[in-house]
Amino acid sequence: MDTKITDAHLVKIAKFLPNWKVVARLLGLEAEINDIENRYRDGEDQRSEALTKWVRKEGSQATYMKLYGILLVMQEGEAAEKVKELTRDSMTSHNPHPAATPLAVPTVPVAVIADNITAT
């Protein structure tokens, strides 16, 4: 089961999200990056705004596992693990038996991600 990222968790993720521009590109926000940089000077504000725009754009498709998968492909293991922990927190609050819900890692086409990373 994969769930949409909560607003409360967006704030937490913004504090540790690495390389927000690469993440934004991989989340399909290429066109938004310049606007975010111009409107927000603080790095945490930029990260928060990128995540917020992604959630608004994707709705229920803006999930923990999608972000987790992107961070893994970027070899940002520490940040991915933090997202994974938030996933567990979210699943526990929605599922009284969290052990019965497997944590499925999404498959992301590596070629697509590699193309987006080299574009930075």
C-alpha cells in the first residue's frame, strides 16, 4: 500500500531533502524550478515549495514510495531511509496492523532518471 504524503510530513521532508532541483526535475517540475528559486531565497523554503507544488500537481499520486524510489536512484540512501520511516508512521496511523502491509519499492526506469540527472 502506498499513501499520499501528508502536509505535516512535507514540512519534515523539506528539512532533509537533498539536491532539491534534481528531485524536482525527476518529479516533473522542470518548468517550476526558476520560479521557486526567484520566489524563495531560503533553501528549506525552496525544498518545501517544490514538494508542495508536486503534491498539488499529482494529488493522490504524490506518494512516499515515489519519492523514496527517486531518492534511492539518486543514491541518497540516508534521505530515502528518512522517507521510509515517515511511510511507516503514515501506514501505522492508517492501518492497525502495519506488519501486514508490505513496503513495496516502486520501479523507476533508470534510463529516464539518468537522463534527468545529467540534465542538471
